[in-house]
Amino acid sequence: MLKIAFHPIYKHPLPEGHRFPMMKYELLPQQLLHEGSCSSENFFEPSFPEDRHILAAHDESYYNALKGLELKPSAARKIGFPLSNELVQRERIIADGTMQCCTFALSHGIAMNIAGGTHHAYSNRGEAFCMLNDQAIAARYLQKQGLANKILIVDLDVHQGNGTAEIFQGDDSVFTFSMHGASNYPFKKEASDLDIPLEKGTNDGHYLSILKEILPKLIEKESPDFIFYLCGVDILESDKLGTLGMTLEGCYERDRYVLQTCKNLHIPVQCSMGGGYSPDIRIIVEAHANTFRLAQDIFF
């Protein structure tokens, strides 16, 4: 059975007019249930992880300052959300959801988090709507529990996974692959193990040809026993924070190819949703929902 992490805290209240589409975290599970792609049995509610799991990926002084709401104003501003206790609780619960998804993925081949993909969170700071790096925390969890040795992070959000790259810099046990808009934030990129910057307006055909050329060779070379997939839908042409020219059909084919590859090679995969900022919330929800529909079709 496909297991999906979801908690009501995912939809965090924001000031009116805020550019982050928090509503998608409520609408997406509703859509999956309404159309019958998922049932209530597919969903599980994560809780708070032990601090030791978070500290395997994050600096203790930063984490304590975050929990205590004691970040310097300049550091808090870089996050982009008004800092609050509930916001920090939300981030911790998202991380637990991704950690629990790993266990389900080992049993069922795949598991998914309605939220997550907080790849701009560095070991010692947060930025761009990210405070704790859920997939980095979960990767360390897998390794420390002896559940995986070599891990591949496939980050196909339109923005480079700069925080993830920093956390695993020099760590050969976790390979970071980021395919992103060259002219997108972050404007000062970190060095992933493999970065593929894409030009403005990159269309479905060009994008997919690059992905299908690189991913199989990368998996063959690195031989991962677990894959994290960050499947942001901000690659869409309609996205107001993206620069690529992908259609809904192209985004669907991207997800189909990645998930089918994991299935064919018998490599468990955990999916976190990442970004999506199209002005029409229906497009965001539809693009994200496609990933869950494909997971059901391919794995179950």
C-alpha cells in the first residue's frame, strides 16, 4: 500500500497576500481522496522526531536557536515566513514524515510526503521557506539505523538544492544530483555532486532527453540502495518563481520516468513534493496529484 505522510499542521496560516501557496497542502489530500486515487488508509500522521535525528544533519546551536525562536532577525528574514513556535513544530513534523516514509519505502518500494523537499535548509541556517532539511535528516536516519549505505538524492525542483549540497559536501555516501534553472534562485549556487543548470524556457523534449540520458548512467555508476526524489512542480512554464518552459504533460512524464526507473531497478524511493508557485492553485494541485497517481499506478 502507498503510504503518505500528512498532518493538518502542514497548512500553516500566513499573512494575507503571502506568495507561498500554503493552501496546496490542504487541497492536495482532499483531491486525492475525492477522485479515489487514495483512501484514508493511505495516509499516516507523523509526529515529532527525536532531536538526535535532526542533529545528525543540522548544527546544534542553529537548531536550538530555531526551537527557542532566538534566531537573529536577519537570519529569520531569510526564511521568508514569520517565525513562530507552530512553524517550527510544523518543520519538525514534516521531517518526521519523511523519516517514517523511508521505513515504508523499504517495505513497499515507495512512500510520499505531502510536504517536504526543504532543500534550501543548510546545516547551520534556513532560507527560502526551508528551516530543516527533511530529506537530509532522513538520509542520515537511514544510514545511522543501518538501513541504507549509499544514497542518491534526485532533486528536480526548479531551484538548486543548495542546502542539501552543503550538508553532504565531501560525503561520498550520499550523492546529490540537482537539475534546475540556471538563472533561478539561489543566485550563488553550491556545488552538488552533479549539477545540471538549464537555460530559460527549457521545454519538455529537451528537459526529458537530458534526464533520460543522465539518470540511468548515474544510478549504474553510484549503485544507490535508496533514492530520495524531490519532485517540485515549479518547473512548469506557468510558475511565477521558475524560469523553465515545462507543460503539465512534461512534468507528468518526468515523474513517470523517475518512478518507473526506481521500480524497474528495485530501488526504494521516498518522494517529497518541493515547490510549486503557479498563480492558479488548481495547476499546482493537479501537477502534484499526478505524482501520487503515478506512484499508485507504477508500484501498486
